[in-house]
Amino acid sequence: MNQWQGWLYVAAVLIPLGAFVVQILGIRRTRHANALIATVAIAISLLLSMVGLGSYWVESGGMAVHHVEVGAATPGVEEEGHPGTGGGKVAWTGSWDWVSLGGGLSPDRGPLRIPIGIFIDNLAAIMFVMVTFIATLIHVYSMEYMGGDPRLPRYFAYLSLFCFSMLGLVASSNAFMVFVFWELVGLCSYLLIGFWYEDRSNADAANKAFLVNRVGDVGMLVGLGLLWTQLGTLDIAEINSGLASVEARQGDDLGRIAAGEPAEEHVVVLGAGVRAIPHWVLVLAGLGIFAGCVGKSAQFPLHVWLPDAMAGPTPVSALIHAATMVAAGVYLVGRFFPLFTDEVLLIIAYAGGITLFIAATIALVQVDYKKVLAYSTVSQLGFMMLALGVGGWAAGLFHLLTHAFFKALLFLGAGSVHHAVHTYDLRPLGGLRRKMPITSTTMLLATLAISGVPLFSGFYSKDAILASAIRFVVDRPGHVALLILPAIGAAMTAFYMFRMWFLLFSGRSRGWSASGLVAEHGHEDDPVTRAHEGGPRITWPLRILAVPTVMIGWPLTILPLTIVGLPFHPILEDWLAYGAPLSARSIGSAHLWAAATSILVLVVGIGLAFLAYHPSKTIRRIDPARMAGQLGGLYGLFVNKWYFDEVYQALFVRPTLAIARLASRFDRTVIDGVVEGSARATVALSLLDRRVDQSVVDRVVTLVARLTFALGDAGRRLQTGRVRGYLMVLSLAFIVLSVGVFVWVIR
């Protein structure tokens, strides 16, 4: 990659920062100038990112997908990791030391150098296009959706800061910069979730997101610290290339755990040096970094913040809490993939599986369509983590890409609905398809994609995840749950997404009175009556996002044994070399079973949703209320979100508040008592001192003054100015002196 291409990405990162600085300095002429500045800035970053990706396409020989037969020693085996057709991976890096701290922890480590650097490879190039493409459309959408908000300038300033932070995270060449931008992304999330902070619930949601993410970030700091103490570097490429030489990586991934033979240490090649790292250190470092990803990507057990984050403006939900920011955790797992030991990968897989299942069950019963999408996001992130944990690096990151497009479309569609009906409640709605044809059609396309309908992008990425899970479970039957969970999760995804779409757009409006919600809502107005499609700045982003929502996976149909299309596969080839070789027959068989499983669960999910929620008069329907009753206690469990909030309230929030109240009471009664007692004692002593001063000291001083005055007055009287008086005094003095001398002599 040429140097000028690298500087394109530097500019793409810095332009949103420049827009943020201009906006906060107040250099604007009209109220909407900030919106224009922010939108133009991110559009320029998109243009630069697309030019950079295009240059990658050219330099990598068109990024064609290919498979290579390995030699005679392994007949019939296909290797999925090998140099690309363009002669190997292309990357650009540039950095300079910001600060160098001391001599390091040991002589062989050297000083701790903290560089500012940028590293652009194929993965980063694609992430740049994804982030800037979605962000540009959301900026345009926000110009109309947020147009009447009095704090519009602040909103767009925050968006610019977020775009800078996310692009900086993607481009960072070292773990220190990753952590800095990681925290900046968290700050932007806090600012935008609590954007309407006048409402106490919004402020509470912002605080909840901020605090829960900090829990994971503590683990991330520990992991990064362990890495540096062992490797002496924070450079991501150097760490990954060194860990790629670990002998354990050359065999069956996760095989040692199944065999009960964990390694005691790993030999890592870093530059010209070779270091031995204890296995437990890599385990702890991997768990630490994954803890940060658990917080940012809302994985079990730190998933509770993301649904509450829907308190922010809906375009923010589309950008930060669905399409990009929450994907940062998945991206970081992919970026540090060689670091994770087999034990950590297994934990990642199960964390993802548990997350996707729990979130999907909660989404089944939500009556707030924005909350349906929120829990859907948590569930889909679980799919990605599970894929990475079972070794499906390509599958996990490809689903990250497809999910970003169709989930952004779903959130913007939800914003369009709210813009028309001014409620997020599903129960009184219905029949919006006739009034909002663009929104209903584009949301239907996104619903088909996330459900995994063939020929839509989500089908290919979910097929890849299921194929990875099948291959994993075939080798390790004891972990069959890692196949059952995503299969059930896929069925539930199709059910709750079509449930939401049917309740919003099909049939007729149910209204507040028909839904029995008049007392709760306060009036009987039908919210659908005055519903209408939004303006062009709302509908055109929906139309544009519908294109990648449908087409992003189409190249896969040309090469059925691949799991990513032509623009994407070269990113994955070198990294997939860390996994075990797979026979062509096993690859094809896994995808065949995955496709069959995906279609089966899709039919079940959509079929149940149709029977329960589509207002068909010709088909015997399932009564949703009766279905909820048959679930019994499970329905209450799902409605109450598995009681995670209540458990955390009992285990952490209430004890913390109790300790805070105790500390406050201790402060008031003890600390303040001591301070106030000291103050009272000081006042009493000062009063006593004043009394002593006035009655003793002042009297002595006054007496001395009076004596001095009397003596002075007497002396003044002697100073008459008459010579005879002076002679008389001298004579008296002489007589007294003479008498004294005489007395002294005769003794």
C-alpha cells in the first residue's frame, strides 16, 4: 500500500475531529450550520474511505476468492489460510512515539513507549467504509428527524466526535490508542444516551451504560497490562504476528481443551527475539481483553445497559447502539484473535450463545418496537461472539458487516414510524403499510435479511455461523449446545421480527381503546390516523440502506463453498490459517447442513409469527394471549428480562446505595461531628481567650500605659524651661549623690 493511500485514512479520521472543533467553537452563522458541517465532514471521510478500499481492491489483484490444494502429504485437504492472489496482505502503518516511560519493568523489555500510530489493513479498510457509509446516511436522516430540537448544534457536535472516536479505534495500530478511543466512544455513548437529560430516566440510562462499560474496561486494562509486561510491546500487528508462531495454534483449535492437555507455556517470536510466556498469562490477558468486549458489545452478564440506551434519539440508536459502537467489541475480538487461547475461545463461544438466547427470549414479548430492536441487537452480537469462539473468524466478522446495514435500516425505519405516530408502543398500531409504503417496504426487506431468508444478506452470514458451529460440534460433540443455541435463536429471531412487522404494518389500526390502553395513555386518539411518510431526508436513507441490506451477500452465490464475497475474503485468509485444515467434503457438508437448518428454523419462526399476528381471515390463527398463558412462568420471566435488573439491583445497586447512605450518615454524624465539635471548641477557646485578653492582658497593658503616661507627665513637668529650676534639680541631685557616697564610705 502506498504512503498516499495511508494518508487518506489519516485524513478520514481527522476530518470529523476538525468538524467537532469547529462546531464547539461556535463558528456558525445559522442554527443548522452545525448539521451541514458535520454531514459534509463525514461524507468526505466516506469518499476517502471508498478510495482507500478501491486501492486495496486493485493492489490485491481484484481480491478474488480462491482455495488451494495442499501437497501430497495431506491429500484432499483445502487450506483456508494462504496468501492472497495479489501476493500477500497489503497494509500501511505509520507511528511516532508520544512518550517513553523509564527503563521498563526489566532490562529485556526496554522502556514503555506509547506511540501514536495508525494501521490500515483489509479489515480496517472495510470497517472504515461501513462506519462512514452508515454514519453519512444517519447524519442526513438526523437533519430532518432532529430538526426541531433546540440543542441541534450540540447533537451534531457529539455525532462528529463519535465518528472520530470510532474511526480512530478502527485505525489504531497499538493497544494504548485502542483503549483511548475505546473510552472516547464510551464518552460519546454517555453524552448521546443522556442527550435529553431533563427526563430522569434518560439520565439514569446514560449513567447505567457508563458504569456497566467501566466494569468491563477494568478487565481490559488488566489484560493490556499483562500483555505489555510479557511481550514488551503494545503494537497489535507485532503481538498478533508473534502469537501466530505459538505451536499450539498450528493444531486443532480448542483440541487441547477437549483432550485435557493444556499447554504450560508458549514460545512467541517477536522480531529477532524469542520469549516464553506462561499459558496462564495468555489466558488472563485474553479474559481481560474479552471483558472489555463483553461490556462494549453488551454480552452476558454485562448486557443490561444496551436496551436502556434506547433512551437516546433514534438515529443515535441506529449509529452507536446498533450499527457501529456495540460492534466495536466484536471487532476487537477479531483483531486480537490470535491472542485468545483455547480456553478463552470456549468462554467467548458460550458467552455469545447464552447472550443470543436470553436476548431473543426477551425480544419475543416486548411491546415497545424500539426495545424489540434493542434486544435483537444484543442477540445478534451474541451470534457474532459465538462464531468467533468456535473458530468462525470469517463468519463472525461477516455477520458484523451484514448486521450493521440491516439493523441501521431497522432503527431508522423505527424512527420514521415514531416520527409519524409519536409512540413506540406496538399495541395500538397496525395498518401503517398503506400510509407509509416506503418505510414498510424497507423495514420488510431488513426483516427478511435479519431473519435469514435466502438471497438476503443475513442468510449468508447466519449460514456461515451455523456452518462454523456444525464443524465445531462434529469434532467436539460434548459442546452440542453451541449448535442448539444459535439454531433456536435463529428461529426466535424470525418470529419476533415478523411479529413486530405484522403488528406495525399489517391489518388495521387497533387504537388505544381497542387495545385497552386508554387509562394508561390518557386519551382515545388513534395514533395511526394522522400518520404519514417522512420527508426525503428520512426516506432516502431508508432506500439507500435497503440496497446493501439485500445485496451485500450476493457474491456468495457464485462461490457456494465460501463464506464471504469477493470484496471480503482476502482479509480473512491469513487469519484463518490459524485454524485446522478442513477437507473440502467437510466444508461443503457443513454449509449444506447449515443452509438446511437455517431454512427450517426460518420457516418455523415466520410460520408461527404469521399464525399468531397476521390478520388473515382465511387461516386459523393462534391466539397470542393463549400462547402466553401456555408459557406460564416463562412468560413472566421473559417479560421481566430474566430479572437481571432486579438481581443487579439486589446484589450491587442497593448495597452500594446502602453503603453510600451509611457513609453519608457517618459523614454527617461522625466526620461532621468531629469537624463541628472542633469548630465549637475553637469558638469556645476563642471566647475564653477574648475574655482573658479583655480582663487580664488588656488591664496590664492599660496599667503599663498609664504608668508610662504618669512618668512621662511627671518628666514633662520637670521640663519647665527655667534655668533656676534646672539648677535646683541639679543641686538636689548633687546632695542626694553626696549623701549616698558619704554613707557608702563610712560603712
